[in-house]
Amino acid sequence: MLQRKTLQPGRCTVEIRWLEAFIAVAEELHFGRAAARLRLAQSPLSQTIRKLEKELDATLFDRSTRSVALTPAGQAFLPHAHRVFEELELAQQATRATSGVVYGTVAIGFSGALNHLTLPPLTRAVRQRYPNISLSLTGRVMTRGGVEQLEQGGLDIAFVGLPIDPSPVRTRRVGREPLGAALPIDHPLAGEAAIDLADLAEDGFITIPAAAGSSLQELTTQACVKAGFRPRVVQEITDPYMILTLVSAGVGVALMPAGISGIMPSASVFVPLRGEQTHMEHALAWLDDNPSPVTRAVLELAEEVLPRPAD
């Protein structure tokens, strides 16, 4: 439900509910989905956005019958809109902190199955030690998207793959796994104890789309090139576990970190690679200037339950 509060910096009068509506449309890029998310009819939502644009004297969205996109003004405005809600949350946290109770919400982004060894220990520890902390978990967040959402204020913490592009975001390594091959159970090499990556040069690969900004996709390409071939991609999909599902369906093969071996679907196997290893480096990422005491509490707890792995 939209809140009716008003911000009055100087002569500008902007209602909190206008900002909430703007963020919903900016994240959904679809007025219908944003309206459903806010439990509004689409017409009042459109009117709210027009009021905000009039107050700011700027067009925030490019609209057409088929698509909605942020304008440069909208892209510039989005992190500041997020910051307003962060400040409100911080104000609530500061008030509650006077009672000595850690209370608030932490937004965490993760990719999915790739984090099955790191996300559960952290979330369990948070719920046990800080029962008044609410975790807002967003899946299918690739490395590039996680960094961008941290920079824009959409996330407090993200699980990412290293290295990341230059950014004010800070990282701490929490996992290191060699890549291996995910194969259909009827693949000629499925029964081997280990294989050379070059043995898969003629196979079709299932990968995350390059445009998604995934560390796993980049490592897959690098490892194959190092082995003397470029992977022939037969299917792209953003969900890592769906990649495994398609492997088990016989669509192709894939490279995955070794920790995946414990959650392979039926009709698929994980086979280690011989020779020089390519490792996937898992990390937690956050912004140092995030003033949230709740986020700091979760990061400190993460140092206990997710220590830095050995090289």
C-alpha cells in the first residue's frame, strides 16, 4: 500500500507514494506489473508518475505501446529515490537501536544454485542470532547486475563472482571452487573419474547469456579457450539450476563449480577436470558507505560463518 507522506526540499513537494510508484515502474519496466505489485489499478499509477514528472519537470520514462524504458533523467533519479527509502529505514533502525535490539531489513541478491553452499549458512545464522532482522532475498542476480544494484541502492549485500569491474563496491572472498563438467548420464565420458576439458570440444554447451554479466559464463569461455577451443553454445539460460536440468535432459554439457556435484539432478553427473584448474571465486559485495547498522551486523556475522577460504 502506498504511503502518503510528503518531502518538501525547498520548493519541491514530492510524496513518498510517488517515489514508491516510480521505483516499482523502474524495476518492472511495465506499468501493469508495477500496478499489480503496488495493488493499484494501472490508471492511478500512470497519473502518479505524471504528477512526479510534472513536479520534477523531467520525463522519467520513455513509453510506447510495447515497452517502457528509463530516460537518462529517470536513470539519474532512481538511486536517489532508493536512498530516500533507505534513509527512512535507517531512521526506524536508529530509533529501535536505542532499545539495544538489532531490527530492520537487509536486501541480499544471489544467483541461485551457485550459492547453495554460502547463502544458507548465512541466512540460518542471521535468523538464529538476529530474529528481528528481515531478509529480502532476490534470486537470479548475476555478478554485473549485483554490483549495479548495490551502486544504485537496490541491494545491501550481493553474492558475486570475482573479479568484478572497477567499482566503489567492496568484496570479500567466501568460496573457491574448481570448475568441472556437468554431463548427461548417457554421455560417453559420464563414467570417467576425470576428463580433459578438450575432450568436450565437439559437444554443445549450455551457458548463461554473455549479456547477463555472469562470472560463470566468462570462466566457461576462458577455460575452453585455454583448452584450445571455443565452446559451441546450443542453449542459453540465466538460471544455473535450469542449466543442470537441461544437461540431464541431454540438451548439452556445461561447466559448473565443484560444489554443484552434491545437487545434480537425476540423469546427470559431475565429472572433475584434469590438468590446470580454473576456479570460481565467490564473494560477498557491499558498499562501504552504506550506513545501515543492520547491514553491518549481517556482514560481521558473515565473517564468522563464511570465513575466507584457503588459496
